[in-house]
Amino acid sequence: MLDKYFDYKKHKTDFKTEVIAGVTTFLTMAYIMFLNPVILADGGFDFGGVFTATALAAAIACFIAAFYAKTWPVGLAPGMGINAFIAYGVCLGMKYTPAEALGAVLVAGVVFLIISLTPLRAWLINSIPKSLKLGIGAGIGLFLAIIGFQLMGLTSDNPVVLVQLGDLSNPLTLLGAAAFISMIVMEKMKIKGNIIIGIVAFSIIAWLGGWANFNGVVSSPPPMTHLMTFDLGAALSASMVTVIFTLFFIDFFDTAGTLTSVANVAGKVGSDGKIQDIGKAMLSDSVSTVAGAMLGTSTVTTYVESAAGVKAGGRTGMTSLVIGLLFLSCLFFSPLATSLPKEIDAAALIYISTLFLRNITDIEWDDAAEAGPAVLAMIAMPFTYSISNGIALAFVSYAAIRIFTGKFGSTSSAIWVIAILSLISFYVS
């Protein structure tokens, strides 16, 4: 039945490969299970309630992607970055309660859903020039790399030079580096599931060596403290307009960049530069945001880590189905999910970053007007620690270059729309 529904033969895959791909992606994004509750708890959310909501929201989102956007092998879960904006910006900074913040997430999700039901959003994304799509993909790769370096301990903060070499005597840092090298070696040897093998093998070494805690296997799911607790009264007030716009803006561009990057890795970008079946992927993402807010967690989005599963051979929604089932299992096996050392998870992020960077060879390097904004997207994302900032700066610069080189009339109106939205986002942020 699954063979007919997902049409493995057409996509040159099979059941085993899709399962391996799903497990691979899950292991690279499982960190959200403990990071999301930690971050939102700082904003006044209940840790246990967010933990359960995170698992359920991710599972439901992946199931929606599996059965609706069935040609996209992606994983979805509450997004990093957006959760920090809610916790530190909305709750701590603007003094809104978790219920009011969830109301804003819900409204932003509904707006997102309405736009996803029209050709507007697909048109905007498909109107992005190929050079910007490639630059965005590479920028996300560099963003993943800097996160990976930090998690692994390869870098640390410095008040003068901002970033410096970390403590290379840390056993977990060394194990993470070894895991990264092993993934490359196994890829060279054409061993499937190299990311899974690297993560699991070196995590076992860390547990046996006493450098990481093995937290057990089974636990009961914490109660859903924030289920249907959103406050729409505050969310629909004038003072929340900026928050809702920011939530929508970040989700829009993070999703656009992620889908663009995953499409590049999966070969879903046609010769005309347009992304195949992107409408269904966008609608799945927006519906998932609404569901996540109702369950009690921050904006749900498509994860760039999905490229790990694509690299492992995932090509259909079966990959998403496996990811969803694994997130669902976290309700009962959360101690096991949190036992993977972050330094070894980081090895997978750095490995994935190399995949995103491979496509920069297709940028029109001889045309500075195309290459310049693409490079700006690449360097702005890690240096500003924001995917949305990198995308916004790239579009603003691209639009400005088109104006001053006399190309205003031949430029897609989508470029002007996104550039204007980008400038507004800088003003209201």
C-alpha cells in the first residue's frame, strides 16, 4: 500500500531507504526536543508542557507533510530562532504572557495559511532568481556550520575577535570531530546511513567513557500545560501587530530558504529555476504552525536538517512519516532522545553544511549583480546569526542593484515585494 501511495519506483527509492532517511533526519533534529522546552521555559512556559507539545506538534506536522506533500522528504518541528524571539523578545522583553504569545503564533499561522491557499506565496518563492536561491542555500549551510562549531565546542566567544578556537582538550569535542570525519570517510566508501552510524557509534563511546549521561529509556509524557491556552484578545490588539508581522516574516523566509535548499539537494529545482510541488509543502508548513500553537508551542517550520535524510536517499513523504513516528515515540522515550551528546549532534550539522555549500558552483560568478547579493546572503546568515536577516539583506541589495543598473522594468515584481517587506522588518524589529 505504501509503495503505491508514495510511488517509490518513480522517485528511484525504496521502503528501506526511506526509513533510513527518516531516522537520519530525526537524529539530526532531535535536539529540538530538549532545546525548545529550555528556551521557552525562560519566557515563563512550563518545561514539561512544552516538551510534550513539541513532540506532538512535530509528529502531526510530519504526518501532514507525509500524506499531503508526499513528494517532500522533510521534517517539521518548532523552529529554532523563532522560539528565542518568543521567549526573550515577546515574553521577557515585551512582558506578554505565554498564552498571549501563543495567541500571536496562532494568528500569524492563520495569516500564513490564508496566503498558502493562494498562488501568492508559491509565486513569490518561484520568482526568486537562481543565484539568490543558491546563495540562500549556501548561507543556511554556513549558518548550520557555525551552530555546529559552537555546539561541538570548536569555537568560543571572545570580546575582542568575537570568536576564537575552543577547548580542544574536551573529550566530547574530540569525539564530535571524530564523528564528523567518520561521516565523510563512510560517504567516500559509499556506506548508506553514514550519519546515523557516526552519531550512534560515537555516542556509545561517550556513554561508556563517562563523558555523557545515559538518561534511561522510558518515561511518562508530561502533562500538556499549554494545550488550547492561547489568548486571542491580546493577539488581536494593535500592540501585537509588530509581533505577528515579525513571526510571519521570520517563518516565511526561513521556510522559503529551507525549502529552496532542500529542493536543491533533492533535485527538485527544474531547469527554469522553479521548485516542483512547492505549494503543498508550503501549505503543510502553515497548517502545522496553527496546530503547534493550539498544542502549546512556538511556530512549527520545515527543518534544514531535512537535507540529512535527502542525502541518505529520502525522496518521498515516507521519510516524513518515519520522522513523525519517531517524534511521537519521544513522548515515552524522552530520556533516550536527550542522551545524545550535543557535541556529536553537531558533527551532523557540520556535515550537512558541506552539502548546502556544494551548489555555489552554479552561481553566475561572472555577473557581479547576481553573485554579489548571493554572497551577501551567505555571509550575513552566520554573522548576524539569522537566516531571515541574510535573506532580507540579499533581497534589498538585489533590488537596489537592479534599480541602479537600469533593470527595474525587467525585474519580477516579487523582488520588489520581498525587498519592501525586508525593509519593513528591519524597521519594526
